[in-house]
Amino acid sequence: MDYTYTELVTYLLLYGFLGWLIEVVVIVVKDRSFSNRGFFDLPICPKYGIMAVALMVALPTLTGHVISQYIVTLVVVSVVDFLAGDLTRRTWRRKLSQYEKGTPFSGEWQGMALAMGKALAALVVMLLLHPFLYTVVSLLPVLLLRIVDAVLLGIMAADLVGVLYAVHRSGDRASLVQAEEEQQSEQSAVQGRLGTAICNSIWKRLNRAYPDMEGRQGRDAGDYVFAKGVCLDKLFWVFILCAFLGDLIETVFCRFSAGYWMSRSSVIYGAFSVVWGFGAVVLTMVLQPLAGKEDRYVFLGGAIVGGVYEYLCSVFTEFVFGTVFWDYSDMPFNIGGRTNLLFCIFWGLLSVVWIKILYPVLSGWIERLPAFYAKVATWAIVVLMAADVLLTGAVMLRYTARSQEVAAASVLETWIDNNYSDEFVEERWPNMRLT
């Protein structure tokens, strides 16, 4: 099955709605009451859409390998479920539910059993229901899909603004009851009353949907340590440092194994391997709850998550850019040439070393940085890295288009052709090949 970007957005929204519907039905059966679940007020849970899109792209590359398909599904469902819950907690500054207990990363057998059940259900949906949905969506006019997608994404953007406003408006209040008491005593203008109504509406929905929601998780008074805990600032610095170290390690390894220096960077400017950087972030967020467990749990989790992560990275670059950056087809026990058993073992060993030894030390160093200057440096590097990644993506897309003899159709494409020739691209990424 081939997908356009319009279709992928459509499936993201469609499966987001189906996931929301399933959660609502489960709550109705369990509690005999309706509640609008999820991050948004809209009847859409984006995490289910993200799971579906990832599986739609990855599973066809494993056709005929049901066990491998199940393992990939288990990891994708578990990781997205965990990261979605963690992101929601960081956004709302409250823990809406015990999300980690439904994943293998809780370190409990109940979490593993529940995750395996979710993965089985997701795989059945992808194998049995999705072909029917694919047929239906394929029959719809492209213009209609684009209009519906644009409208829903616009509503979701407005919904997100309302959510962030509610978080900002009542972030320092201990409870909904206290917030309502303070708001009723306010003699505000029309704009203020509108904001109060929006804030009240969102918080009432949350309290109905998540009655066991924990209180505000904020910083203690006087606690101004930079990047304390596993926060976004900490994760960004983990990404940057590990992207640099990963590039350095691969470069040195290639020098001794191949006999010559080879560029291993993922981006045009700078020695940064995005795969290593994002890999470190994923392992940190997902495996940190296992830090107190025995090494074998961290090893097993790291081997499976790392192997699937490497596989999905290969699928992503081939699907988006039409390129392949590594091929392990000549190695034993490989899966489609995208990963192999030996490298999964390496991922497991690396995870143990990272979670047990390296990350605690690196985390301590990051937290010792001067808060003000570190914050300024963080945002400056974020902007530069974002520009570097966007430019790299544009250059890769243009390189693929040139191979198909597609002429430049804009000023930007002409500028890319003049400044980033095929020779430049092939020297920067010597192992890259077109598919």
C-alpha cells in the first residue's frame, strides 16, 4: 500500500477518533458514565493516530514475518503510549492517569501483559480492518480529504491554544474548586470572563474524564536547578551531546574498520548523528523507570526498543526521502537488512551502560550549568539545529528529485541545486543509496 501525505494525515485523524471511541466505550462499560477522554476537547486521541501511521508504514516491510510484526507493534504501541502520557503530564503539570502501568516499562508483569494485549489488538486492526479503511479512503476525492484534514487540524490547533491557556491560567492553583472560587470573586472585563469560561470548561472536562488526576507537579519554592529531572531541557541536551558523541564513535569505528575517514553525520552542518541523539532520548524516557531494576530488565528492554527504533529509522528515511543509509543484508539474523540480532544485543548492552552509569553522571553535569546562561544556550541551539535539520531534509528531497530528472520548480530548489550538488551530498553521506 502506498500513501500520500494527505492520506497519512487522514489516517492519523481517523485512527485518533477510533482510539478515542474505544476509550470512551471502555469507560462507559466500566463506570456506567460518559467522559471525554484524551488531551483535546475534540473526540480525537492523537496517540492512536501516531501508532497507526507508524505501523502502516513499518508493517508492510515485514510481510510474512508475523512474529517480527508483533514485536514491532508491541514496541510502537508501548513507547507511543508511554511518551504520550509523559508529554501530557509535562503539559498539564498533573498526572492524569497511571499511564506507565499499562506499558512494559513499569517493571511489573501486569504492565507487560496489558501491553501485549494492546499490541495484539493493534496488529489485528492493522491486518484485518485497515485494508477495508484503505479501500474506503482511496475512493474519496483528494480535495475533500484535504479540506477535512485542514479543518480538523485548524480546530485542533485552536483546541491546543485553549489547553495551553488553561494550564497557564490555573497552573498555580491547587485544585479546580479553588480555581472556581477565585474566578467567581473576580470582577473582570468581557475578555477575562471569556477566558475564565474557557478555563473552567477545560478543567471540568478533565476532572470528569480523569477523577483520579493527581495534583500539580511543579517546582518547589526556591528550587531553580537547571533541567532538574527528566525534563525537556535535560532531554534536549542529552540529544545534542549523544548526537555528537555518536557521530564521533561511528567516525572512529569506520576509520579502523574501513581504513579511511568517513562522514557519519546526519545533518549538513555539524558533526551530529540524529539517530544516536533521538535514540538516547527514547532510551532515557522509556527505560528510566527500570533504572532501579536488575540489569537484565534494562538489557532486554533496550535490545527490543533499540532494535525496533533502528528498524523504524530505516523505514522512515526510505519512505520520506527514498534513501537507505545502512544495509545489514549480508549479516546473519538480519531483519530486512534494517537491523540484526548482533546490533540488538549491542543496543541492550548500551542501554545498561547508559541507564546505570553514563546518564546519571551526565544528568548531574547538566544540572550544574548556570540556569540563565544554560537556558539561553538551549534555545539558541534549538533554533540552529531546527534550521540545520530542515535544510538537510530539503537537500535530501532535492537530491532524490534530481535523480529522477525533476527540474527545479522554485527559487529555493534552484538555490539548493546551485549550492548542494550531487557530489556534495554523496561526499557528506557516502553510504546513502537511492531506492
